[in-house]
Amino acid sequence: MLRIAHVVKGSNRNFVNHILHTSNVKMSNQKSARRIEGLDKNIWVEITKLVSQHQVVNLGQGFPDFSPPQFVKEAFIRALNSENSLMNQYTRGFGHPPLVNILALFFGKLLGRDINALDEVLVTVGAYEALFCFFQAMVDDGDEVIIIEPFFDCYEMMAQMAGGRPVFIPLQPKPVSGRMVTSADWELDPAELANKFTKRTKAVILNNPNNPLGKVFTRKELELIADLCVKHDVLCLSDEVYEWLVYDGKEHVRIATLPGMWERTVTVGSGGKTFSATGWKVGWAIGPKQVLRHLRTVHQNTVFHCATAAQQAVAEGLTKELECLGKPESYFISLPQELQRKRDRLAASINAAGLKSILPEGGYFLIADVTATRSDLPDSTDPEELYDDKLVKRMITEQGLAAIPVSVFYSAEHKKEFENYIRFCFAKEDSTLSKAEKILQEWKK
């Protein structure tokens, strides 16, 4: 910079000197808005950085390392190569017409009602944006939002950014003997849940199947939540991105089908999770017109649009799946069968290593009780560091296996209580699971 100032003459030299001077001035207007204060720490950023620095088997982040089905890849290619140039341009901002039409038809059948494609369906940039639109559109300053723990970590932050106050209620594991613990063994306390509802409660956030636990809520459990929502006139945000990934013959009950719930429920889905193509970032929100119109307001003034070709591919994929819904040739049948096999394999490997798997009923993830490893780690020099966080970092840096600490899916009040669990993703190639298995075998030694 000094060399530049030396060669500049006249008024230009004065301009450069001004820039050099002002660049050292502390800018008070660079302070963040209060709504994002304290939200900058993110486990996914930390884990991604650690994974990139080491040669690891990545069972941490929730994405498949296998390809989407051929028929949706071919649909994407057709869209890109189409002679219709509009496939590469903006489409309808609230959702590509072929996609909203098939979503209305598909979910109309699943929910047992007629759904208006234009007013009751919103296509978003992944399910993540659908969640964001809900919080920004429906949660106001001081509103209370009930969040069931463990929870997908963005729920708390999105509620806070909207000015809301998260209110937490944990699923508690019940004592089990003589068999493997499953996600069904983690339950809500009905009285505790009822006590969480107040006159300030605006919404309940339901993740079914749950990430990270894999719990599939029973009809009875959903009826408990629904009855309280109706009684207190509360909205329900039902995040159902793993709706097709349900195992062991369990039933996925959609809470919007229960009495009094359609008119107060926004159901969120994901083309990425549905077709094993998380990078395509196609999601949706389905719900009553009087609620969806507010989400559309947020969407049109922020993101506005989702990639046209990706929407077309998902539309064609859903059209094909609707034709074979419930039949053996359906991807929605074959994928959960394959993932159940992978789940069982990883659970066996974890148990053989001396840990305790919590067998999930649905989703991509399996959590493991790692209490047995506590004697293997030296005490932390940081009294604030939780055990699962310390263990995961050691696994990545020393053993080459990535997982996620389960405490990140809990509120500050409950993190310590659940620090003896870590999360693994089993939606991986068999070759990836074999590598993880080998590391776990060495761990036991």
C-alpha cells in the first residue's frame, strides 16, 4: 500500500491517504444485528473443517454417498437438454407448475383431502428454507415455540432470529433390559408437555421421523400433541423430510390428518431426502391457504425462486412414484429396505465395539451411547467442553471416523444430561460402512 501511495500524484495521492487512514478506524456500524448475536457458532462448520483437514470416514454429516435413482437423474438431464429454453430460466416463484401440481395430487392422496396446488403448496430451496419461511412468517417477538428434544439444531436459532422464545421438552429414555434400546423407548411425559403450553405459545415444532434419534411418533403420541394444539389454538410445524424412511413395518402417521390439525399444520418435505439428492435443494411446505400465504410473503422477498431444472426432475420423479405407490418397484419401498439393512449392519458394528446402539425406527441416523469410552479419554482442560464433543474431535483427528456430538441437538439446559451420545449416519455405501466397521474393530482393541 505504501508503494501505491508513493507513485500516486496530486489529488489521487490524497484519496489513497484517506483510504489508508480510514481503513484503520474501528467501524461501529459493522456490529451485527441483535437477532443473530450468539448464533455464529455452528457444529456443521466445525465438523466440515475438521473432516477436510484429515483423511476420515465421514458418518457425521447427513447425506448419502451413493447416487440418486437413475430415473430422477435422467429427468434432470432431460430438463437441462430440453429444447424448451424456459427450463433454464425463472419459473413460477412459488413453485414450478408441474411440481406443485404433482405435490398437490400426491399429498392430497396421503392426507385424504383435496389440496389446491396454487394456494396450499410452496416450493422452497430445500426444506431448510421452508423452515425459515415459517419462523419468519408466523413467529413474532415474545412468541413461545415448543421444541421437542433432541431437535434439528436450526429450530432453536430460527426461532430466536424471529424474536421467539424456544421452550424445550426432552424425550426421555425409559429403562430397558434384555434387548436393544430403540428410538421408540424415548417418550414424552404427557403432563410435562401439557405444562409447556401457555397463552404465549404460538407453535409446536415436530420432527417425524426425528433427527437425530430416529423416533417415529405413534398415532397416540401425535394425538396428544394434536389435542393440545387444538385446545390452545397453536400452530404445528411438522418437519417430515424423512417420511419415506421408516423401518420395521412402522407406520408414518401425518399429524395433519388428525382432527382439527390440517388448518393449523404446515408440513415440510424434501425432494433431496426423498430421492437421495440433498444437493439439489428442492423442498416444500404444504398447508392451509391462510397460513401458506404468509410463508409466500417471506419467500418472495428473500429467496424468490428455486432452480427450475431441479424442480422439473423432482416433479417427474414424484409422478413416477405416484404411479407405483406401495408396489415393490417403488423407490419409496426399495430405499427404506436398503437403509434398514445398512442400519442393522452399523448397529451391529457399534455394539461389537462395546458401545450401545439406540436402534432408530426411521431416518438416516443412529445414535450410540458411548458411556463405556469415558475411561479412555483424559480429562479435558476446558471445563465447559462436553464429553461427546471431545470424543468426536478425537475420533476425527486420531481414528479417522467422523460422527456428530448429540449434545448439539439439545438446549443449553439439557446438553450435559445427554453428552454420552454421538450420532452416526448410515445412509452410506457399503464400502464406506466397511471402512467404519474396521475402525470400530480397532477401537475395541
